Amino acid sequence: MSAVGQLGAASAAPPAKVERSGRRFTGYLLLLPGGLWLLLFFVVPLVSLLAASLYDPNGSIESGFKMTWHFQNFVDTMADYARPFGRSLWYSLLTTLFCLLLGYPLAYAIAMKAGRWKNFMLALVIAPFFTSFLIRTLSWKLLLSDNGFVVDALKWLHILGPDGRLLATTTAVVTGLTYNFLPFMVLPLYASLERIDPRLIEAGGDLFANPFTTFRTVTLPLSMPGVVAGTLLTFIPAAGDYINAQLLGTPKQRMIGNDIQRLFSAGAYPTAAALSVTLMAAIVVLVLVYVRRAGTEELL
């Protein structure tokens, strides 16, 4: 009987193995479209950009560019564009900070206090996405214009002087960036806060902690994944933005994205590509350091 049982088990094993192999093969097939998409529209352009950053900078569109492995492009671009590069990081840092200060209370109110109005408030948060990024920025240009009601109100309150203005200033650029990227901060914060068990917050009160202590020791640590995700989703695109600086600022407020766009338009591909690669590398380093310092490496 034992021999017959072993023979039956042996004969049943191959179909199980075939079934497991079929499942693995199906998984690879499901990954294939996404993998091809990333290969064609991420890996290939990235490799092309890296190659262009090492072209001979003396080439042109008419004569073509030669691959000379000219690493000096990176040194030259950082020497020539250090100020707009640093300005871009500074503006994006301010934008991220303001979005966090504005977005956290809003996300907390939606997740914890909105009740049956939760879906409506979330719809209001994502409503700007139904309008073009360019149109939203142009709207801020009208709001902050010298003859707009915002400037008139600030002058009436004596916050601005008689000749004071908001448009074509750093304030206008950072304000536009903050408005355009605020939803990218609010949505991850809401998702993180909404998952917090309310009983944990109630337990803080039961242990005689005041609301501030409960927030500092319970709510904020549990919402840190949302804070990190929101700051990354805000900081990264803000650092490469050029629309807000172009429409709301002056050449004194230009960001590195403006120079990259101008250089590509002028056909200076090696310099523009070197600036782009440098910006990407700087952002990757800053993100890795930030995530490790925040203690949320699992987000990567």
C-alpha cells in the first residue's frame, strides 16, 4: 500500500509544478507591458540624455554633435549656472515648507473632522487638476498684478508701500509654486492620516496627555509616511519647474528649468543635458539623505 501511495503522490506532483510555473509565467506577462513602457519612455530617454551631456559642446544642430566624453560639460555648467541652480533648490524648499504648513491642517481636517463632507472637500482639493497648469499660473498673474485687488488690499492695510508690488518678485514665484503643488502635499497626508486608528488618539487622552502632546507623540509619528511622500512629491517637480518663474517672475528669479528650456530651444544640447543630469543627481542625493534621516526607507 505504501508503494502505491508513493507512486500516486509522485504522479500528482508534476501537474502542481506545471501550475506553479504557469502562474509565474502569467505574472511575467502581466509585468511585460509596464516594463516595455518604462524601457521605451524612461530608460531610453535617460540614456540618451546622459549621452547628450557628454557630447562636444562646440557642435551644432547643422553640423551635428560628436560623442567626445566631454565630462568638462558638468564643471562648466555648474560654474555658469550655479546661482539659478541654487535658487531652484531654495524656491522648491520654501514651496515644500509652505505646502506642508498649509496642507497638514487641511488634510487633518478632511481626515478627522470632515465627516460626511469628506468627499466634497477632497473634490475641492483635486479640482485644480481639471484646469491646465498654464491657465492656473496665468490666473495668479492676474491676481498679483499691480492693479489687482490683492495688491490694492495690501496697500490699504499698509502691508505694501504706495509703490509696492507682488508680481515679478520672489514672493509671486513661490506663491504660484505653492498653489500649483499644494494638492500633491494634501493627498498623501490625507491618505496617511485617514489610516490612523482613532482609538490610538483617544488612548492618548485617556493617559492624561493634552491635545498637543497626543499630536506630537501619536498623530505626527504615524503620519510621517504621508509627510515624507508629500514633501517628495512637492519638492521634486518644484525644483524643475520653469512656468511659474517665467510668468510670475523676472530674469532675476529665473530657475534652472528656465535655463534648461532656453538651452534646448537654442540647440545647446550638451549644456542643457549636463544641467538636467546634474539636477537629477542632486535631487536623488537629497531624497536619499532626507528619507534616511526621516526614518522611512521603506518608501523607496
